[in-house]
Amino acid sequence: MLSTLSGCYITRVSETRHDRDVTRMNAEGRTLDDARRAAERIGFVCESSIHRSYPVRIDGVDRQADILECNKKSFEWFCPQRRYASFMADPATQIVFNVGRRVVERSCF
């Protein structure tokens, strides 16, 4: 109800819409720098540092990845929705091999 009163509830998007936005970045197969630029072009804010050699499991396969986290939030003042894109790249080549995505509806809790 508070989000309705703030007038910004319309800035929230569905998970399907977020998936579509992240997919349109075409980050897989590109460098982390290219992925950062693509994300920032559509309003994401990316962390300044990259998480180096982080262990990840994708489709049952364990490997190391350099990870760049980016997020975008709705314009609500109290507990905005926050959308995330996580670019996982090969540490040796810096080429993105996977993009994680998630939506947190009430990012203050």
C-alpha cells in the first residue's frame, strides 16, 4: 500500500520483463567491460570492483569465475524493488560465460 501511495509502484517490473532486459544485453561471449557498458546503458549501476576467482556451480559443474554485480532499483523511497544482473566470466579471458539474474521485491528487508 505504501508503494501505491508513493506513486512509483509502476516502476516495478516482473521477473519475465527483467529476464528479457538482461537477455537483450547479449553479454554472454563478451568481455566483462562490454557487459558493464551494456548494463549501464540501460540504467544498471555496476560495482566498481570485480569479485575475483569466485567458486560457482552452473548446471552441476564447479568452476572459478570473476563476477561483476550490477543492479537497478525502482524509484520508490521506501523498500524499492531491486533487480540484479551478475556477469560471470572466465578469469583468464574475462569472457562472460553466464549471466545470473534475480529480483528482490522489498530490498530494505
